[in-house]
Amino acid sequence: MLLAIDIGNTNIVMGVMKGLELISSFRLTTQTPRTSDEYGIMMVEMLRQKEIKIQDITAVIISSVVPDIMYSFNNGIKRYLRQKPLIVGPGLKTGLAVRTDNPREVGADRIVNCVATYELYGGPCMAIDFGTSTTYDIVNAKGEFIGGLITPGIRICADALWQRAAQLPHMEIKKTKGILDCKNTTTSMQSGLVYGYIGQIEYIVKKVKEEMQCDDLKVIATGGLAKIIQDGTSVIEKYDGILTLKGLALIYEKNR
């Protein structure tokens, strides 16, 4: 089985994959500095809790946007899982042509999402990933990554309200019953945040379609808060919670 790992700014998401099927998943926080031994032991213990033996993991692939932890993380995998991981980056086959000014600066997670979206849902397409930041990444009908947008994530927007305005409380991000369901401070913040974010997404998708002259753009969403947003708009065609893990599995197959 393949251990697919997506290292983001907030969480490290790991999925044990058999083809494109997710057998089991678990996650760690990214922010805490750890040694290679800590990473290795935690991975072994999490696999054990899921009743997966170390010897059942036959390969590891990683996409990361956090270079500072890669040395320890890599060594933890080599020492405890006895595997040399593939790292998504220059030199690895993805099947995706990157048509940007500097392809090397495009985040590995964005490339992985685009590979999965294009191969599983067809092009032209857009992958929207609701993570620490929200990324909108676009692939044309030829399978070329032609660019994308990066905006503050919905959690960053919520935290900014809470941290910068003394009388506004920390609140749960949730969709209210309607845009006018704002009878107190908390629901006013929830309504403004979620419906404002939905408006942003709808406008961006509309403008991308106009500039590409493409009405049949497939829009696929992933990430922790994607479901909340998808429920409030028709521009997102499908929510795929393991899009990045599927993309890692597809890239692994191209490089095995």
C-alpha cells in the first residue's frame, strides 16, 4: 500500500492508499517542531492504531509547502518505515505542463490537486482548495496548468476579525440559515464571513470562465471547509475530500 502525505501549513494529512481508494487516514499538526524520531514513532503508532503493519507500506510519496520540516520528516520515514519517499517537485513526472513564469514556485499541493482534477474529472477544470489559504488553480483542455489565484483562507479571515476587533468574539465557522440570519454578533459574523466568501468564489469562477471563454469549466473543491461553502453555491460541481491524496497516488503511479 502507498502512504500519501500532504504537508500543509496547518496540518499534515496522511492517507494509506490502495490505488485511488483511501484505506485509512490520520493527521498531525504542522506547527510543532519535531525530531525525526518523533515523526517516525508517531507515524508507526498511528498506523498501528489503524491496524496497518509497517511492512504493508510499500511506498511513500509527499507533497509539501513547508520546507523547514522536510529534513526531520524524511529521516523519520526512512528510519521507521524503511522507505525512501518520492517528493513532488522538479524532476518528478506529473503529466501536467506548467505554463507559468516560474513553474518551480508553484506549490506542490496545487500541482497535485490539478493532476487529480484533470485526470479524474476532465478539462478544462479548476481545483479550489480551502486550506490555510484558498487556492484556485486552472487547467485548460490540453492539460496545461495556466495559473491560479491565492486568497486568504476562510479561517484566516475569521481569525483576523477576532484578533483585530476587540469586541468581536471567536466563533465557529458555519453557514447560517440565510444571509439575514444575523440577530446577534456571532451570527452577524458567521453570515458575513460565509456568504461573503461564497460571493468571492462565484465572482472568481465567473471571471475565469469569461476570460477563458469557457462555459463548461469543471469546478472541483477540496479542503476542510469546502463542504460549508459548496452547500451555499451552485458553481462548485463536486466536493472531493481526498482530492490531494488521489493526486499523490496518480503521480506515484507515473513514477514507480
